Amino acid sequence: MTERVPIAVLVSGTGTNLQALLDTVHGREAQVVAVASSVADVPALARAEQRGVATAVFARASYPDRGARDAALAGWLLERGARLVVLAGYMELLGESFLSRFPGAVINVHPSLLPAFPGLRAVEQALEYGVKVFGVTVHFVDAGVDSGAIILQRAVELPDAREPGEVLAALRPLEHALLPAAVALFAAGALGVDPGNLRRVAIRSGEG
């Protein structure tokens, strides 16, 4: 039986990936127990509030440094009972002190086929490089920049793409499918480490 794992979602903007989680795994494989934003008054917070999910804002400017912000954020998420933290368009880096509070339980969705084009402006980087295949990666978060072990990836061919907006529009359905799928796999205890390659996530079947 799949456990309904309590998850927290970190956001910074419109929250379409949050909405995908609320519409799919919330109340099924997972329970969204907290939504935290790095920016006040963003649509993502309204999406959470409409579903009765606790929200809070942790703007870096409100704290003396990133470490203090991370400590306050982690404390609030743990108070809410979160066991998995999902970065869904969260535009801040999380330090090792935060990650140590949720070992092996922080995941992110990124608009490229990692390890290609990590960091900010991933789609713009890809367009500047002239690639014809774009994609989405869901990965565990480590202390590096988009360098954690890869959970799921999916690609789409866009040989004539010229503008970031059109690429992002094509990638959005992939994000909305892969992120909930990764959460469901985590909830099922189906994500492990390949003993032959510690950077590779092994997806186990037949759980439950």
C-alpha cells in the first residue's frame, strides 16, 4: 500500500507545478502539508490557500543571511510534518544545513536534460547552444547547482524553436507529469541508489 507521504512545496512564482501536484498526488500518494515561498503575494500562495494548505513567506531579505533563512524555513516545514521537500519553481539556493534536515528527501524539477544547462536561464542556454532536443529533469537536490542524482527525465524535439517562451510552453506538460510521478515513486519507497553508480537513482518495481 502506498504511503500518503507529507510533502512541502517551495515556490517563487505562478505555481503551475504546485497546481499539478495538488491536482494529482495530493490526497492520494502524498499530502501537501506546507507551501513556502521566497516571494510574497505570488499566485502559487493563492493556489495553496484555495486548497486549505498552510503557507508562509521566507524572503531572504527578512533574515540576516541565507543560513538564518534556511534554518527558519526548515524549522517551519518540520513543524508541519513534511518528510519530502519539492522545489517547484523555487528560485533560491538551499544550503547544506537545510539539506541535512531532509537527507535524501529534497527534489527539484529543472527545464533541461541535466547535466546539460544547469542553473538559471537553462532554456536560454540551450537555445544559444543551438540544441534541437529539449527536456525536463526531476532530480534529488545536493549542495551543488542542479547536480544531484537524476530521478526522471523526458525529452521533446523542437528543431525550429527560437524563443524561450515556446520552449517553456512545450516543457510545461512534461514538468506537470514528471514531478508528480517522482513524488509518487518516493511515497511508494521505490527510489533507491544503484550500488554500481551512487549518482544513479534506481527505480524499484513491485513495492507494496
